Amino acid sequence: MTRKRRTNSSAAEIRTEPLLPERFEQWFRSRGWTIRPHQRAMLEKARARRSTLLIAPTGAGKTLAGFLPSLVELVSGERPRRGAGLHTLYISPLKALAVDVARNLLTPVEEMQLPVRIETRTADTSVGKRQRQRVRPPDMLLTTPEQLALLLSHADAAYLFADLRTIILDELHALVGSKRGDLLALDLARLGTLAPDAIRIGLSATVARPSELRAFLLPQREPDRAIHLADLVIVTGGAKPDIRLLESKNPVPWAGHTTLYALPDVYAAIKAHRMSLLFVNTRFQAELLFHELWRINDDNLPIALHHGSLDATQRRKVEAAMAAGRLRAVVATSTLDLGIDWGDVDLVINVGAPKGASRLIQRIGRSNHRLDEPSKALLVPSNRFEVLECRAALDAALEGVQDVVLSRKGALDVLAQHVLGTAAAGPFHPDELYNEVISAQPYADLSRRDFDRVVDFVATGGYSLRTYERFARLRPMDDGRLRIAHPRIAQQYRMNAGTIVDAPMLKVRLVRRRGVPAPGHAARLTGGRVLGEIDEMFIAELQVGDTFVFGGEIVRFEGLRDTDVFVSRTWDSEPKIPSYPGGKFPLSTHLAS
């Protein structure tokens, strides 16, 4: 088997214009910058219409390198439109990362007065805005794999992506080795049909085998004969990280994950730095650590909390305060550990074992987010067994070892979801869809027999369910194509698309009472401001009057109506800490060995 690089168009267009227009050169000079070699290389690759993987360490400016070709092309002249006009699609593994990149992109766009519209599309985006984006999209749309799957499930997908020129895949190494990566690969294959001229730009941290990511970026039309690889640009250098293990005067407990023994040391480290980012592995730990830090915050330092169950408005406020440098510390889960550029962060504190070398490397990269400055990190084990885990992770991080497994076979349950999503957009022919699916790298070796079995399962429910009408999701047409059996099925798909498993969650609302209750009757609960979401099982164990910590404040459980949990602000010396599903992170195979 051979490995081949290939172009995405029949011939590269020869131009005489400079790679970087004068207004961009002036903007770089006004900031005291010069364009870096890898940024220039990405401009050259984009001009030649070649898909490319850029591997760069933290602070190398790889996000700007990925977007610069699109910005230059958008201001270099009008192009004939065949569809809605969407030029660049950016895919991020995190909602917060997409929002942060959009915020950072607006700086050069506004300062150079570029006629470029940039918008984000995540689960936090309003329904009205998401509907408008399908008809009148911006020039650049920043979104997530799940939102891309939803966009492709609509009948107007071909119109939306008809003008697509560039697809940017950020933090690609964090997506490829998972089911989210399988879904993304299938969606890229679909985009390859709808927008065959679009090039793909992958942005990644250092990985052991770049060829796996390069293959992921390109369609694999002949996997038995050759593996097609995207071009590669590598940035070398970068300062070695400064990582140390906490040595506390207090004894480390034998068990437990509260890490309360280290609170004084953690607080002292926060006071000694401009801005600290404290990472934990679970939302339970985030709420607990934030609550306990404020117990000892005698200096009234501005410390904030960020995790996925908080309301989107609250998360955006925290992110804006971080970007403005108004905080001294933020306690966060994995919602902030990929690629986000917080310039004032000079210390990352990982509370608890990181469970993987790659996760630790990503997290410590948020500190001193510049190429020539070492990232500074402090590892705080929760118990004595985690001391060994932290030591192994520290050694692996210093050696630059990545433990993410990138090469994998595509999951069939993800393929079944993609088949249903394709049918939701319109009728499809199994032969055409099979050829499209096997062009996705994880599914390059998929046999036609397995594909037909997946399609049959989606269409009829499989051999055990085909007798039940409710599982007949696809209907055959006279021309051999398959169509969705009922619009209700398409709606159900759009409500459940994605590979992230969610537990039943309830909305937490601040209570607002109306009127004075009669003696012996409870006050009528009415809707107030949404604080976020909480696990249904935790609420089921509460009684009215119980207190718990949520979003960094103590609240009193007032009652439950439908899917709304009503709470009021209160004070309690011993509130409960909410528990969430998925609170146990597996130790990576590399660290375990």
C-alpha cells in the first residue's frame, strides 16, 4: 500500500497578487508582528487549493494561520455565488472554544475594517438565529460537530454549503479518536459531495503519528491501493513547560477526591499569580472546590466558576471577564481545556489526577499562551494513589508523549445515526451513500454487507423489530431510493443528534412567588431566571427546604414543577454538593502502563 498526497482541484490557479495584501501587512506592522513562516506556508497551501494539516505547539498562532487564507480570499474580490454564500466553516470540539475564536477573530476584522461577517452556532445559539443562519449565513460560521450534523439533516443543506471554500478543523487530535470523530468524518464525506471544491485545514497539537490526521482530512477513494494524505506543515520549537507536583505540609489522604487538604496551598498559589485556571475532572469537584475556596477567600479575590451545566449567559460572562483580565482565578471542568487563548493566565492548577498525558498537555497549554514562554502548571493529587498518577503524567508531559489513540474503525451506531440524518435531508440511494461513506477514513474498510445491514436496521429496526410499525423509519421508493417514513422521525433525529450521551436534566430557576399563600397552603411557584441544569436523580433525593450548592452559590430547594427546579438564595454551613453522571474518568492505557 502506498501513501499519496493529492490536490483537491485539477490544477492550482496561478496568481500574481502578493500572498498577503497590503492592509494585512500594515496590520501586522501596527502590532509589531511579522508573519510567521507557518502562516505564510498556510497561505501558499490555500492558494494552491491543497488540504493541509498544521501541527504547532501552544502560542504559535495556529488559529490565525488557519483563518488567514479565508480572510485574504474574502477581501480579494467577488466570487460568483451558487448558494447561500457561506465561505468558511470552522469546527471546534468545544462551544467555549468556538466563542473564544470568534471573539479573537473580530479584533483583526474590526481593526482592518474587513467586510467579513463572523458568527457562532452552538447549542447556546437562539432558535431564531439558527434558522436564519441556514438561509442567510455569515461569511464564516464557527460551530461544533453536532451542529454540523444538524445542518446537514435539512433539505436546504445543498444550498447552504454550495459556496463553501474552506473547512477548518480545530484541535483535530481531540476529535479523531472518538465517536465524535466518526460522526465528523461522515459529515466531512457528506460535505465532500455538496462542496467538492472545499479544502480542509486541520489544526492540531503535536501527535506521535501525523499521518493518521492527514488521512482523516482527505477522502479515501481507494483504501486497498493507497492512503491519500493531506499536506503537512509543522512548527518546531516552543519553551519546555514548567510543571511541578504540589508538596503540601498537610498529609495527603489515602482516599477521596475532595482535595480539601490542599486548599491553603492552592489559595496561596492563586494569590501569587496574575490569573490562575483551576481544572478539575467533574462538575461535582468544580462546585465543591469553588465553594471551599470562597470559604477561605479572606482577600475577596475575584474567583469564578465555569462548567457545562451552568446557564450559557453565566458562562459567557465568566469568559468575558477572563478575556478582560478581571478575574484572579477560574475553577473549570474540561469546558475550557482546549485551545482557548486567555492571555493573562500565568498558572494552571490541575486538582486531581489528569487521567491522561494528552489531557494534561492541553490543560497546561492554557498558561502563558505564547510560543517563547514556558507554560506553568501545578499538579495537586487528591489522594496518595493519585500521587503516582500525577508523577507519571508529569513525566509523560515533559517528554511530550501523547496517549490519544487516533486510528480506529468507525462505529456502526454512529453510521446508523448518519444514515437517518441523510434521509432526514432527502431521499438517498444506498449505492451512492455507500461510496460516500467509505470515503471517510474511519469507514474506508467498511464492507458493503455491513453497510446494508446498518441501512436495514435503520429502515426496519432489524430482524427482531421489523414486525413493529413504529420502527419502520425508511420507506423504499420506485427508483430504488429510500426516504424518511414520517416527518416526525426527522424531528426526533434532530432532537437527539450527536454522540454525547446526556442524562435526564432539569432546569434550575430562581423562584418568584406571587401573592400571599393561605394558611396551610404552599406558595405558588413561578418561573424566574434560569441558573443552569442539574441531574434529575440528585433532585429526586431532595426534600423541600434542603440546601445545595449550584453555580457557586447556596440555594434552597423550594419545589419541582414539570422539568423546572425552583430554588431560592439562602445560607447554610453544610449544603449538599450536586452529583452528576459520568463522574469517573478512566485512566489512559499509556499512564496505566
